[in-house]
Amino acid sequence: RYSEEETKVLILNKQAGVICSNKDEEGRKSVYDLLPKESRWVMVGRLDLNTSGLLLFTNNGDLANKLMHPSSEIDREYAVRVLGQVESEDLKQLTEGIELDDGFAKFSSVNVGGGQGANRWYKVVLKEGRKREVRRLWEALGFKVSRLIRVRFGEIRLPENLKANQFDYLKPGQVNLLLRSVKLK
């Protein structure tokens, strides 16, 4: 059992173009360059180079592992800007499931989020986080994702006032929520 005092969790608003690796031969900026040095931070999941938004880090390896494990079935919500004319049949297929090269995948929900012209925004929710899964689901139906932002992980939402490449610590109550969600408290 862990307390919210000893477990630290921070939320980073990752900018597209920043890598999630610790080291990079090309010298690109890493998310680890943006974090405070007081602790050894463990990333909870990852976002690909061109994806921005919510990324969690913790000093508690057990918490990170449980949050990432597929059996936890924690919602990951994304705002997705899609290029192309999406029909209701496409949305139905995205929630019923599509066979990808690494197995069956689907969104637990897809909601229209607005936009004009060729680009439209959608809010999608996944229960797992396989590599490039959001992009691959849309691409399987012939659509191009032009922008992808993670806005929620479980009960934790990306704060609107958190600027790109800035971080903030979760409050003890939020840490407590995460610990309880994976039965570590």
C-alpha cells in the first residue's frame, strides 16, 4: 500500500516533436529534459513524436506498471483531427472494431467534436494504448489523422491552463484516485 504523500505524479503537456525516449542520437528534445531533477521519473505509457497532450510520470514504478497494464482497462481519451469525409458507418465500424496487423482494436466511444471544411475533430476513447493505435484505426478506414492530442488518462484531464511542454504536480487527492484505480490503496 502506498500513500499519496510518498507517491509523486506529475502531468506534462507534451508538444508534438518532443520524443519520449531518454536518449536520442539525433539530439532532439526529450520529455525527460522538461522534468524536475528531484526524482527518477517513470513514464506512464508514451506518445509518439507527432502526438501532443497529457503524459503522466511518477516516482512509483508499481503505480506506473499497473496503470499501463491492459488488464487495468483505463480510459485514454484523445482529440483527433481527421482529414476526409467521415460517415456514420465509419464511426460505427470504429466502435465495433477493426482487425489491425497486431490484432483486433476499437474505440469504446467516438464523438463528433466540430470543425469545418475537410478537417473534423473527434473525441475518441481507448481502453489500451498499443503503438499508434488511434492513428492506425483511422488509417484502416482510409482517413488521415492530421492532429492528435491526448486529453485524458483515467480520471486525470489535461488542464486547459497547462502550456505546451510545461508540467504540474497532481494534487494528493488526484494521486489517491490513481492509486485506488489500480488497487494500490
